[in-house]
Amino acid sequence: MEGDTTVRRIKPFGTQQYVAQDNNGAQDRCENNGYNGEPKRKPEVNLYLLREGLAASLVSVFILVLWALVHLSLQQLVIGKPTGEFNAVRARQHLEQITSAGPRPVGSQENEVLTVGYLLKQIEDIQVETAAGPHQLSIDIQRPTGTFSIDFLGGFTSFYDHITNIAVRLEPKGGAQHLMLANCHFDTVANSPGASDDAVSCAVMLEVLHSLANQSTPLNHGVIFLFNGAEENVLQASHGFITQHPWAKQVRAFINLEAAGVGGKEVVFQTGPENPWLVQAYVHAAKHPFASVVGQEVFQSGVIPSDTDFRIFRDFGNIPGIDLAFIENGFIYHTKYDTANRILTDSIQRAGDNILAVLKYLAMSEKLADSSEYRHGNMVFFDLLGVIVVAYPARVGTILNYMVATATFLYLAKKASMPGHGGGRYVRDLACATGVALLSWFVTLLSVLIVALLVTLLGRSMFWYNHFYASVCLYGAAATGKMILIHTLAKNLYYGGVRLVELGDLYFDVSLLLWCCSLVWLTQHGLCSAYAPMLMVAFPLATRLLLAKEFKHRGASAKYCVLYLLGLALPYVHFMFLIWVVFEIFTPIMGRSGTEIPPEVVLASLVTLATIFLSSFFLHFIYLVRSTKRIMAGLGFVFTIMFLLVSCGLFFPYSGDLDSPRPKRVFLQHTTRTFHNLQGEVESRDSGLWINSFDYTGMQHITPHIPEINETVRTRCREDRPFCGYPWFLPVKFLSRKNWYLPAPEVSPSSPVEFSLLSKEETSWGTIKMTFSVKGPSHMSLYLMPHRGASLSTWSFGDGTPRFDLSGEYFIFYSHGLDAPTWTFWFEIQPPADPDPSGPEGIVSVAISSHYFFGKDQRTARLEEMLHRFPTWAFPSSWVSTYDMYRY
């Protein structure tokens, strides 16, 4: 038989030892399978091949041990004994006092009076206590008014009036010319006590202020502690401070304290722009470092639909800073479950130790005096299990990356030039094997996405929201099994069934080449995240070179495999930490990402990519193992069982368990809508409960509990009305197109909106200028929709240039604190040259929406009744709103 290969068993030894001899010359696939120069006759190889069970056990134990190590490092919040400089117990008392006021939306008594009063009392006590020391304390209550535009959720404009900032200036008694800024916010979203977002940061800052003010050694520079009262209104208070407060001109750098989760470790996820000395300060001073430049570049890419005050200080203040945030347990972020008891005292101690140490270091640093002098590029930074932080300038990283890439290409070039590899056979074989690997990735991803589509069509989407490891078992087993199947078929069919150790060697080189290509690509694009593939190239390459003799003489022996895995431990444990960060952030986000993003596709893709990345340097084990039948059978069994369990609905997405809640988020607004025609007359009017699901499952799980909320009351977007004719709080209609509207009695707020057109005049340059006045609650949304052919040319907001959202309409977000005057604004519109007779009458539609987030106007009897009918695993954030539309 042509290509027949006889295998003679030498002796049993755990794995079998083979002499593989090609009697008639196996058919040459990709020129030559053995890479030994003879295309038709291969020399004998006397090398170990792995047993199936041993290979699976080694890889599984390796992954599980490193995963456990990552989780162990995450649980070690405080390493060593606290220095005693920061008192976490006292900070916790501040946290409990602030959150005891309940939700604190801008404009509420809880935010503007109770919380402000408590903070001022604590700051004044510190001022009295430290009066005899080397420092002086100044307190200023700022009530700024301003406007700005920002590219967020497509772009919109913000206007704020008489919001609250508490600015505290700590400096040596002789004064300070240069200032460091520390920022937190004490306001919250509606219906959430906001313990992590962001009361705990303000509590930490109070205690840091107390500690710094009481130290006997005077600071070289001053520190401003900004307790801002309007961050949840899309970063308004920070804008008011950095653009209007007289102290802002002396600020040289800042630290921003935020949250995207509840408790755990606070991670540095943004720095800069540029100014690597800030990262070096954190590395040098932080007691418990936790940082990643990968998080920074992912966050700044816009993939995560969120932003922090960091952006305002950077863009409007042109000052560098450090952004820190809690990221664990984002499932309860912005919900009623964000309470003080869920934040461990050790988390407070950890954050306080770090922030105090870094602020003290920067306030004593000479570099703060002229930070612009040290503005030279970015920094590569990452921590290793929270023990140490590695940081070096990006330019050094570029050199290091190219050195590793060069070493890799030299290694591959040397193999290509070895005797017996003449004629470019090795290069062709490497290219062919790379094609097989890429094909396996593509087919694997496609297969897993088909599974995700089936899960979605079965109505079991988000089964992993409360059972994360179920997704690993389903999608991970599918991905791993598919890759092993493809490479097994390649080994047995494409390579003629000849099990040569050289094939394992070739596929190690494939993984090395692919990681090296990603390293070069990321480096060329100036991304500091290139350090991750650099680690995934340098360590495996070094390990392979050190074990070259062992592999050459004994093949895939147990000793080789153990030493090989040990060599991969460091890059793999760090890569698994990055994978943890990705899932820790993105899994909760799927519960608030709207009805239009299919979460199964997102999570299945993430699991598949994680599987591909982690399996890369185990790929060659498939060619070193005697068989993969049992491994594939095991993976197939796990996948089948999990798919059946998921299909049967065993894994419910949500949980109302108080110890580990996974709530479904719903926005519930009792609203009255009024639509006016061109003559100012009421064209139509209705009232109802407007319901938004903020995840993909819509109301399918709610309908059994509240039957009237079903597909028969789904709303449709009215394109002839601004923002579809509904009272959107933020411009997110493109994220949540599935809405429900139940008829309900009319709402009657005690402070209804007063909206009027003050003047309408034609300008000499052909536009029409309209001026309006509005008086209403602390939160309102203004929507402008020019009709076809008309366009806004200028207005009184931001820099005067109208900025529209993704749908081409204009959204202005308005909020005010206490005692704000009537809001007056204007815009100029260019009439259409050829009006559209089929469109709405007039040239522009203007709508004003009011939102009653607190007080007696927040609830109605109908709203209360509906809230009590929601299941315990749902979190309906509710309020009263109105929507009034006018044509002009």
C-alpha cells in the first residue's frame, strides 16, 4: 500500500516509545512532514509521545492552578499590616453616614443639604483639630453654572445650573504655588444609595485629608480635595470646577476615585495623557499596587460605554492624572444593592493606604512643580498578582518588543536554514501549518457562534448571567473540542496519519509566529498593551531553547512537559488575570447594554477568544499525544449535557439572593405626553407606564409575573417626533429599541414644567433665531429635531456649535441644584430651501422632558402598585416624567 507506515513498539513507558519508519514514502503533505531533507524516506525517531490522559491532566491542572492563584491574589486585599496612618474604621463610619441619607440625585435635599452638611461638618472638625499644625485648611463651596458638549453615547450637550462642589485646600501655612487634586463625587443615580459609586471614595478622601493635615512634616505642595456633587449628571461638577474655580489654574495633576463595581481592589485603569512620572509615582508609593495599561487602552477605545471625571480634567483642564476604580461585582452597580455593608473594611483600608501614600509622595515631589517638563510619552505598566508593578517608558517597551520579535524571527530563520530544510521546505511547511491553525480558529469561532445563536433562538439568552461557569462549560467545551477535532483531522488526514514528534515542534513554531505577529502589529500601532504578547513570546521561546536538548533526545517526556509548563507559568498567570478582568467587566455590562446587542454573541466570542489564546502554546500537544478520542469524547459529553440543561431552562439568568444578587434592570417611568401642532394647540395627549428593559431578554421573564406587559404593548419609534416621542433621560434609544407602554392615569407633579417661546426673529443672514425659557425640576432633557432640509447653525450651548447624536437629532441634558433661576436658551435654524410636503409641519420640532427623581413627585399610586408586582430578582428603577412636544 502506497505511503504505508509501520510502527514498531520498543517498550512500554507510560507513554509509548515508537520507531516510525516510512517503508514506501508517505505522501508528502506541504512538501515534507519530517523536515529532515528526505521527502520520501524519513529516518527513525526514538521519542516519547504523550498518553492522552497524561496530556489532558497536565494541561487541566496547569490551568486550574493558575486560575486559583489569580483568585487568591484578588482576595488578598491588604498585604501585611496597615501602617496606622489611615484609619479604615473611621472611614467606614463616614461611608455609613453618607449612605444613610439614601439615594442622592442632584437637586435633592439628600444631596444638596444633608450630605453637604455632613461633609462640611467633618472638614471643619479637621480644620479646627489641625489649626496648630504646619498646614492650613481652606474650604470653598462652589455653585457653578455652565455648559459643554461631549462625545458620549454618540455625542450630546450638557447644561448645569447651581450644582454643588465642596473644595478643600490643604497647604503649608506659607501657601503653595502648585497643587495636586483628589476627586470623588457624593451624588448618586436615582434609586441607588451609591455606597461604592462613589460614597466610599469620599469617605476615604475625608480620612486621607485627616491624615495629611495631621502630619508633622509640612508638604512641599498643596492638595485640593474636591467633593463634587454632580458626576452622575454626566460629569458636570468636575467641569464646573476645572473651568471656573480660581484654584484650578494651580492644579498640576490629579487622582480621580471612581467605581464600576462594588468593593474588591481598586485598579488603576487610566493614566496620562503621557506624563510617565505619574505612573512611576504610583509604582513607587502605592502600598498595594494593582494596575493595567491593557485596561486603560480598552477603556479609552470606547468599547465600554462609560466615562469618568478623568476625561473632564484631561480634556478641559489639560492636566494629567490617575484614574482608579473598583471593578468587582458590577452586577449591583447603580442598583439598590450598592450598600455600605457590601464593601469590606479591608477594601477601604487598601484604597486608603494607596491613595494616602501616592498623594503624599506627589505632594512632596519636585516634578509636580513643572509637570510639563516630564511630559514625554506613555508608560507600559502592569502588576503581577498584585504584589509588584512593572513599569517602563513606552519607548523602552518598543525597543524590548522589537528585540523579542527579532530573536523570534532569528530562531525561525535558523531552523529554516538547517541542513535538510533546503529549498524552502520548512518555510512552506510553517506557512501551511499556520494556515491550518488560522482555519481552526475561524471554524471554532463560527461553530461557537452558531451554538450561541441556537441558545438565543431557544429563548435562553443570558443563562450565564447568574451562572458564569456554565458558559465556560458550554462555549469553552465547544471551542476546545472543535479545535482539537480540526487538528486531529489534520494530523490523521492531512499529514497522512504519521505521528512524528517533528509535527509538534512545527506547531509550537506556529504559535510562536502568530504571537510574534500580534506583537509587531500592536507595537507598530503604538499600543502599550503589546507587552502582553511580548511576554507570550519571550517566555515560551526561552523555555523552548532551554529544553531543546531534552526534546531532541526524548521528545514529549513527562519531564519535558512539566518543565515546559513551569516555563509558561508567569506569562500565563498574568494573561489569565487579564482574562479575569475582561469577564469581570463585560459580564455585568451585558445586563445594562440594552436590547440591541445580543449578549450570547459577545460572551461566546470572549470565551472562544480566551480559549484560543490560552490553548496557543498547547496546540502542539495535539500532535504529541497518541490519541485524542477520549479527550474529544469528554468534551463532547460536557457540551451535550450543558446544552441540554441550558435548553431546558435550568439556568435562570437572575437572582434576588441578598448574598449574591444578579438583578434584572428595568426602567419604569409613569409619564404624561402632550403633543402640540404648529398653531400651539394640543394635538394629542396620553399617559402611561413607559417600560425599558436594559438587557436583551426584554420582558420575557417579567410577563409571567405581570401578564399585561407583553408584546401587544410594545411601542414603535415615531420618526416624526423628537427621540421617538418618549422621555429619554440620556440619548440611548439606539441601545434600547424594545419598549413597552401601558395606559395609566395622568401624572400631576406639584412643580410642572413651564415652557415658553420668548421670541422668534429672522436674522439678516437668513436664519431664524428662537429664544425659549424653561422652569422645571432638577433634571430635564431637551430634544431638537430639525425637519428635512432644515439645519441648526448655532446655539447658546457649549462652544456654540450644535452637536447631534447618532440619529441626527440634538439632545441637551439639563440639571440644577437648589434655587436655580429660569433656564433660558436660544438657537438659530436655517429653513429648508425646498420644504418636504410629506414631512411634519413647520421647520423644527422641540420637545422638553422632565424627570422627577426624588421627593413626593417621584412616585404615583399606579407606579407603586406596579413596582410591588415585579419579582424579587428584578430592579425596576422608577420615577415620574413628562414629555411636551411643540412644532415651529
